[in-house]
Amino acid sequence: MAETCTRKLIVEVCNARSLMPKDGQGTASAFATVDFDGQRRRTKTKLRDLNPEWDEKLEFLVHDTDSMATETLEISLYNDKKTGKRSTFLGKVRIAGSAFVKSGGETLVYYPLEKRSVFSQIKGELGLKVYYIDEDPPAPPAEQKPEEKAPETEENKPAEEAKPEEEKKEEEKKEEPKTESNKEAKKEEEKSSPPPQEENPKKPDEAAPPVKVENPPLAESEKKPSKEEKEKAEIVKRSEVTIGDLELRSLASDRGRSAYDLVDRMPFLYVRVVKAKTANNESKNPVYAKLMIGTHSIKTKSQSDKDWDKVFAFDKEGLNSTSLEVSVWTEEKKENEEAAQECSLGTVSFDLQEVPKRVPPDSPLAPQWYALESENSAGNEVMLAVWIGTQADEAFQEAWQSDSGGLLPETRAKVYLSPKLWYLRLTVIQTQDLHLGSGSEAKVRNPELYVKAQLGAQLFKTGRTSVGSTSASSANPTWNEDLVFVAAEPFEPFLTVTVEDVTNGQSVGHAKIHVASIERRTDNRTELKSRWFNLVGDETKPYTGRIHVRVCLEGGYHVLDEAAHVTSDVRAAAKQLAKAPIGLLEVGIRGATNLLPVKTKDGTRGTTDAYVVAKYGPKWVRTRTILDRFNPRWNEQYTWDVYDPCTVLTIGVFDNGRYKHDEAAGKQGKDVRVGKVRIRLSTLDTNRVYFNQYSLMVLLPSGAKKMGEIEIAVRFSCSSWLSLIQAYTSPILPRMHYIKPLGPTQQDILRHTAMRLVTARLTRSEPPLGQEVVQFMLDSDTHMWSMRRSKANWFRVVGCLTRVATLARWTEGIRTWVHPPTSVLMHMLLIAVVLCPHLVLPTIFMYAFLILVFRFRYRQRVPLNMDSRLSYVDMVGPDELDEEFDGFPTTRSQDVVRVRYDRLRALAGRAQTLLGDFAAHGERLEALWNWRDPRATGIFVVFCLVASLVFYMVPFKVFVIGYGFYYLRHPRFRDDMPSVPVSFFRRLPSFSDQIL
């Protein structure tokens, strides 16, 4: 039996920055404790240093390499008080096992210190390098011949065995209390002392580790524990795991134990045909097996070796017979005949009422030999197994399925993964020694240069700069510009950098940078080294200068590949920055009802071959295609890890048009959209199952159309409430998006570039996920102009301002004494607020608290779906919808484009007037202070002088009460004309009269 390699986890505790002072003197004496898989290590204590540097390497043994991704590494910092008191907590860092990298790919990563509780005062960062190494097992010792032993007698028995049995029992009784007392003492010592220190494992050829061992040596009885002590130690080890880890593991185990608890169990008849055995074993004629259940018939491939080992799954609800017939046939071809004749070798029948049932985790049913009944030949047998199972059976995924067209690759259920995306940053610094032709030619035409870089299909350019001959700086042009690309793993082989001359339209030279050798960084603290590359021209110019660049792969960003409003993943690209999941998302795709026909079958009747695609994070799932059904039942369940609750699950339904294609023309059809559902996880209650039906709406050039309904079950299981609450207080995107942000225009360009990369990779899968499917799921066309979306967004803004308008109308009703008791009550409230101003904020927040508590019972209990009313699909005409479906550039006629352009001009004219009025109000306020109207500003100066004297003499409370009573005065004392301040403000000048 081959031995597996030994895996060790290496944690390099490098340094910490900006720790919180904890010793009362503005400093802290920090040490770190590292816990992994029940093992604990400790660093040295750095006295009185808020930026300690340890540079210590700690090793941990990985007991189970397969479950390492589910483990959690926890590093805690403490302030060592050097007294009998408990050490003060300085912060902790938790790293998921899925973020561990292999030796050689590690980098120094600074993790922000996390709080132990909501009220902890923690700040600072901890620099770590975490990686693992796989070591080969030691070579087995050479076999030695056992020495012959003399027969044991009472004299030469070992001393331990020579003792009487009674003495042994007495000694064991004496040792038991000692062992128990040692354990109790050890537990008390752990409770009263800071986290214990353990000795690092070291190799014989290495120097002594930097960790100082303070624990006493283990006793002999502890070095060789008994079986019972091992079991107790295992229990203690498990108890050290945090509650969140236990819940995550229990959720993961529940996932495998109840993988189909959100969907219905669908009964299937499974038939596994293994092989056949004929009486004439020397025959080389092809043999195949045929299965018949009523009108259902299917056969295996014809093979000479009679070995098929194929599984067939029949939907039990679609069977129209109670018996199964399995027959074996041979193809015999005579010399004078061209066509082969089929000859039956026998048949075996099964009554479906007597077929056994199997439910996982039961072991698979063993195939058996069955004699074939035949009138022509005897002694033939077939090996097969027949059972009733569900879609949870292990054989279902690879079986021939009756409801999805058999073994067609385009109709099978598949899981896809989006490629891992990185931002590649190229900083073009300068060029030197450029060969721009002869000196006189370059001096006459004054060359103008720019640098372009290309990665795959992405092409970006720097600005232009002129090259002169008077100064060294102009002779060696400098840009210092950043060009950012989107790189997908596996990377393109080369990044090509080219220097172009604008004046003659020719290339000065180019350089190729191997992408796999580019340095990776996780934050902006890493100092990147700039590099010089020689520029190469054509074959006659092997050297045309050199270029100075700085290039890196940015792992601290999350590459946005979805529309901003439907983001499902916000994790950084670098694996070292990965965090542990906060929960699990389980989705059961149960079925659809009342689907409309999408295409015609045999040119006579409509049909739909529906399948579902669900996307969350980088994981895409695709159900099997149910052929020719308007009420398909998939009953498939999938699971995702959740890292942020404020993300969106997207589910789309499509009609499969790819499984039938013209082989002669080499063309495949396209999948047709049936509808889409989005579910925001933050609107779901944790650990609750939602069974709902959602309408499938699709937007067509003729208008919105309901295509049916889909039934979905969703459960968001949270592992820790504290982690869930902390997620709401943390930034949405990784740290680099705020430290070194990308511009809005640049981010939009990179988002659509990432969408194209994801689409290209998924369409190259087997079977492919169509381009139209990926673009529909990613909402890649949201940046295109749409009159419908513009109206929807405008009325969304109006809806947000409705509350403000309602408050203004309520205030106006009080001011105009529409309801006199309310106006009188507001006068009393005004007096109370002025006399007791310290009660204003408590009253406001208590009022908000009571309103929110009252509205809790009326909250939305069902996740919302696409809203056709909010989307304004019924408020636009056919021409506006046709404009939305028009490509870019347009393919419509000139007359249609002219009408649409005039309509857009009219809409833009109203927006232009609104912007002008808004700008005029700001300019009037500015003119009041710039003496553009001397008389108006003079009046304002006199008003300011009088107001300062009045406010000096009159108490502020009296002024507030007086102004409040004046504002709330009865309409009998009110004039309908505009007030003096409004009239004065409208007379101020603006720049509107100076615009051409």
C-alpha cells in the first residue's frame, strides 16, 4: 500500500502595525498565539512596541489534507502583562483553509485585526505569510530477519509479565488518581494563565526554533497515552473548535446527508446492463441489448466483446407498462448478403411491482446473471441490475435519462466555473535611446509618440508626447501613465508593448512581457520594481531603443464582471485575502408550470425544451433539459458558500435550441430566453425555507410577455450571527478599491471587458453555455440607451422624493390651518422644543424606533421578483421597444433613426432646461456675495448689520418662538403674494443671459 505524503502548514508571523495601546503607558507588549486543527503555537513577546516585528516561523501538521479547506487558522494577539493577571486582547485574524497557498506562491499580506466582541477597542494590522508544503514520506526501513527467541519460561519472562496479576491491578489503581489529578491541575492552569506555549516541531538538521518553551516536559504516561486517553484528548480537541466552525461543518455534513430536502423525490426505474454471455463464446458477431417498457424502447451499442456496463433511467411517472423486457440480439452477416440479420438470443422479463427500491446511502445493487428465454438458442445469460431509485442516486448523473433525450451532452446537468480574473496594471514610465530615423529627419518632423499595450483582444494607449532635440527630457519622452487590463486564468502568454510614431504612422519597436512571470501583489504597500525592456523592430532592426515600465497583477481588487446592481461576489482576486464563508445558500429548482410554446415540432405543434441556469459568485449551474413538456419537473438542488449577505442570486429559464443542429451545415441553434428571477439574500430570513412561485416575464419587441411560472425553494443558512452583523459594517469591496480607486469610466470599461472574457470562456466549455445565455444572466446590455429604462429610473427618483413631498404637504396643511387642532398642537410642540432643546434628538429617535417596530408586522415576507409595473414595460410604445432591441451601431433605416433622434432631442431639451434653472439658482446665490448687482448686495449688507444687532439683543429662544409663530400664523394674517425674501432672491442676476 502506497504511503501518502505529509503536509505541513507554515505560518510566518512577520510583524504588526499600529496596535492599540493596552498597558496604560501608551504602548503594548504583544505576543501572538496561533491555533490550527487543535494545535497551538506562540511567538515571543515584544516589549513596549506598537509596531512589533517577530519574523518567526511556526509549523503545524495537517492531519487530513482533504478537509484542510474546511479548517480555520486563527491568530490572536495579546498584551503580555508579566503578572498574574490575564493578558489583554489586542485583536485576532481568521483565515479560511481555502486561502492557503502552496510553498512558492506565498506573499506578505497584512490582515486587519478583528474584534472579539462588538465593544472591543481594536485597531492595527498583522503581517503574515501562510503556505503549506508537502513532504515525501520517509523510506521504509530495511527488512531484518527476526531473531529466534528462546521459549519463554517463568525465569526468562520480562519483569513486567512476571508480576502477579493482583500486583498489576493494585498498581493501576494507584496510578489512576494520579492521572486524574494531573488532568485537573492542567485544566486549572490553562484557565488561570494566558494561552499556553507549545514547542514547534523541528527537523534534526535545522537550528533551534525561535520560540521559547516554558512548558515542563511531558510525563512518561503522557508520551504514550492509552486508548481511553486518546479518545478523551480527541474530545478536548474538538471542543476547542469555535461555534461558527462547528455550525459550518454541520451545515456541510447536512448538505451531503440531505442533499434533496428542498425538492421532491422523483422515482426513476434504473436498469444497469453490464454484459452478456452466450453459449457460443467463440462468436465474434456484434451483440446489443434492447430494453422495452410499453412504447419506450432503447438499445445499447453493438459490441463484439458483449460488455456494455450502461445505466438507463426511466421516469417512472411516464411509463405506460408494468413490465420490463430486456432482450439480447446478435447481428449475423452471411457471405452472399450485404445487410446483417438480427437474431434474438433471448429475453428476460421483470414485473415492475416487484422491483426493489434503493435510497442512498444504501450500497449499489449488485448485478446478477439472468438466463435468457429463447426458443432458438439456450444457455445465454445477461448480467444486469434493476431497481427503483430517485434523482439522488449516484448513477443518475451518468445514466441515460428518458426525460432529457438520453445521453445528449447538450441536455445534461452541468456545473460551470467563471475564470479567475485579475487586474493587470502596466505603468509606462519612459523610453530611452529610440531610433527614430536619421537625426536630420527626426529634427525636421518633430516626432510625436505614444505607447500602446495589447493583451489578447484588449488594446489600450497612452497619451501623446513630442520628442525634441534640445533637452534630454524631451529626447527621452516620459509618460508615467497606468494602463489597466483584465487578465483571466489561464493567462494569455504575452503582454505586447509597442511604441508608435504618430507623424509617420509606423512602429518604433515593441517588447513582449511574459504574463506568467509578472509579479503579484495584494496591497499598495509592496514596492514594485520597475524593469527595462529592449524594443525590437523588424528583422533589419534588432534594437530600436528601450522602454521603462512597471507591471504587476493586482490581487487586492475584485474584478467586477456583473452589473453593479446584481453583484453576487465581492471577494478579492488574491487567494491570500479570502475570508471564511458566513453561511450557505441552498437552492432547489423544483419545476415550472404553464410554459408557453417557444418553437414548433414537426411543423405542426408548439413545444418547449426548458432548462434552468442559476448563478451565484463564480459558480454557474445548469439543470438537465426536459424535452417537450410545458410543466417540466427538474427537482435538482444546488449549494453555494456565502461570503456577503448583500448579494444577488440570478436564475434564468431558457429553451434549449442547441441539442439539435444541422451537422451538414455545422450550425447550432440559439437558446431562447423564457424568463429570469433575481433574489437578494439580504431580504431572506436566515435558516428559513422559502417555497415560492415566480412569474417568468420576458421583454420582446412586441412588449412584455408572461411565459409561465417557476417554482423555487431557497434557504440561506447562517453559521454565525456575529459574522453576519459584522458583514453589514464592513466595506462592500476589498481595501484596494478605496486606497487606490479606479475611475468610474475606467471601471465601466473594465467591467464590460471582464464580461466578454467570461462569456468567451463559458462558450468554449463542453457542452458550451451559449453567449446569449451568459449575456442575459450578466445583464451585459444595461449600459445601452433605453427609453423605457430612462422613464423607469426617472419615476424611481420621483418615488424617492414622494416622502419629502408628503412631508411638505403636511407642513403646508399645518401652516394653513387645514386642521386647527393639529396647528394648535404644533404651537405647543414648538414651545416645548425651544424650552427643552435637549429632548429633540431623543424624541426623534424614539419616534423612528416606534414607527419601525410598528411596521415590522407589515414587512415583506416573500422575496420580490421582477416588477413589470416598476420596469414600465406597459408605458412605452412599440417603436421605443424596438429601439431598445436595436444593436449598436443601429441597423434600422434612416427614416426610423431620424424619428428616434428627434424624440431624443425633445427629451434632452427638457433636461437641458432643468439643468439651466438649477445652475441659475446657484449663480444668484454667488452673485449676492460678488457685488454683481451693487444695489442688491448693498441691501443685503444693511440687512446683515441690522440682523447682527437684533440677534445680539434678542435671545435666540425668543427669536425661534417668534419666527415659528409667524410661520404658523393663521391664513387671515397671510398674504397670497410671494414673500419678500423670495422676490428679492429671484431678482438677483445669473449667467443665463451670457450664454450664446
